[in-house]
Amino acid sequence: MILSNNYFLLTLVVFIICIIHVESSCPVGYDQVNSKCITITPQRFTHHKALLTCKEKNGHLVFVQNAIDNTAIVNYASNITSPMWIGAICKVNKQPKECTWDDGSTLDYSNFLPGQSFFIFLLITSFPGYPVTNIGTCVYIDSPNQPLKGRWISATCELDEYHAIFLSVSAEKDPNAPSECLSKCLTPLAKLQRSFSYVFNNFEKVCDLLEDGAFCSRKCNQEDQTKFYQYTTFYRIHCIDYEEGRLEKNNCFYFGKQNVSDIQEHLTCIAKASEDADLVCKDKCKQAHKVEKTASKETKMKKECLTLECSTLCYFDELAESCPEARNVLLKINIGQVHSMASGVHPITMEKMLPECRNLHNTEYMRAKLLASSSSLLMDHTPSEMETEEKPVITA
């Protein structure tokens, strides 16, 4: 069926996204996401009322500058079933580059839905290429619980206020946010699923994208190259040796292939085991360090760091248990990732961290934890290995 314009008027429940400036921490009731402070409010408004409400909060509707922020906003709204207003206005049909933000600046990035067809509710639903200005000139992001999650769609600005919910983001454009050059290099990686099972089941694809991104970052300035190194630790550590601090004449990081044959020979086993490990570890660690909604910011941060430590050790245990021959490679990967995280943090920043978070960046601490897990696994496997070992032949 062809989706009618009325579909958007009848079913659109929209959040607004407002931004206000903050220095280092978020106001009460806000959560920090990608250096922006976000809050979701239950009130429902038209787009115009959303603008006024944001101004009353000393903010404005969010300007989504790159794919990383777009993904972060969608992930943050994981429990939301309705779209989210953003501060974009479009007046030219199917011309995203002609759209502007509320302050009149042009869009350097957009994620409008292209013209295509989808299966929705067992029916073929066709969508035009957006923005479609005869539908409306205001723009929203579809929620993560909808088939078009993360996509931008234009809609009428005069939606009934019974069909609008608000998402408020508090922070001006972050001066530490990725530059346009770096965003271009990171965008393909930002779209990847961040899980062990995805990495190991799509090893070549992930490593190829990472290599392309690394060469792309050479066109950026030195600061952006450092940020690329830091942002891509999770994927990078599995694929390449990207040596920090070694500079060539052109001030680019030395980029060299690591000998990945060690991990490649275990890929089949690890890829299979990682799917079960994802299921076991995500549930285990979240349950072990559950965070109450009313908890203080410090408590939430402490729990998040404990969850990450739990996850690191759990994945190592699960994968090494299923693939004992890959134990040393897995140990090397994990210790390398901790070292990489630590090398990207300033000593003063490290000192200000909670002990539970500082431990995650402490190579010796995490090495001891991983080796303790490794030792217990060796003890578990030793009896069976000894039973199958060939005994020496004694001759007279």
C-alpha cells in the first residue's frame, strides 16, 4: 500500500530535543549523552510550542551534527516509542542540503529517509524521498522502536498537542565534539553494532572499515587523528596496530598492519562462542550492578564502571572457556585494550576518577584480574588435558 500523508498526522507522537549550555555536569533531571544533557518530559506540544518551551529552559531544539550524535540520541531513547523533534526546517522539496537549523545555519549532516519500500505489519509500505515539504517543513527523528529508527522525516509543524512528547537536550555544541573532517571518517564505524559477536562474525568488514577510516583521518588535523585513535579502541584493538606517538614527517600517525593471523585461526570458534557470550555477559553484569533511577550521579557512574569491569572479565571467561586454544590471544587483546584506554586519559583526569573507574584504566589491575581468570580456566582444563596426554614409554 502507499502510505498516505494522514498516517503521519494520526500516528505521530513526537519528542522535542532542546539544548542549553552546561560546563561539566548536567542539571538535575538531565542525563549526559555525548557531552550533551538530555531530559525527556511527558508534556505534549506542537513544534512551535516546543520551540517556546526550549527557550523557556534557556535552550533550543537539538542540532544533530553527525552520525555519532544521531546514533547516541536514538540509543538513549531506547524505551521510547515515538519520534523526536529536532531543530531543522526544510522549505525545498527533496533537497536536504537546502534545509537549515533554527539559527539559519545549513545542515552539514542529515539522515533523511530516502525513497524506498518496506514491509510493515506484513504490508508493503512505500515512502517518498524526504524531506517532502507538502507534508510539512518540520523535521523529526523516528524512534528506535519503529521500523525507520534514526531516520529523519519531515512532518507538519501543526501537529495536535495530544500527539507530542518532549525530549530536552542541555548543552551547546560541544567544543570537543568531532569536527566535520573526523565525523566523515567515523560515520561508517558509528553505524556498526558494538558487540563481540558482531566484530568476530564480521571481522573482515569491520577491519576494512577501520582501515579506511584511519587513512581518512590522515586528512584531518593532529588533534582529530588522536581522537580517532581514542574513539575506535574497541574495533581497532581487534584489527590493527595503530601506534600512538610515532609520527611521520607529515605528522600523521604511523599506521601499520598487526599480524592478525593469531586471531584469524581462532575466528570460527570465537565467532560462534561470542553470540552466547553476549547473551550471558550482558544480562549477568547488568543484574549484578543494577542502577536505581533515583541513584546519585556518582553512584550511577560507579555502577557503570563496575558493570564494564564485570563485562570485560565475563567475556574473557566465556570465550576462553569455549575456545581454550585462543586464551593467550584473547588475553593479549583485552590487556591491549586497557592499555589503549589508559594512554588516552590525562593523568589529572585519571586522578579525579572514582576508584572503580580508575581500575578500568589501570593496566596492572586489569592484567591481574584477567590472569586470575586465566589461571582458574587452566586449572579447569588441566585434568582433562593430562588424561589425554600420551604417557612416556619405559623400556628395559
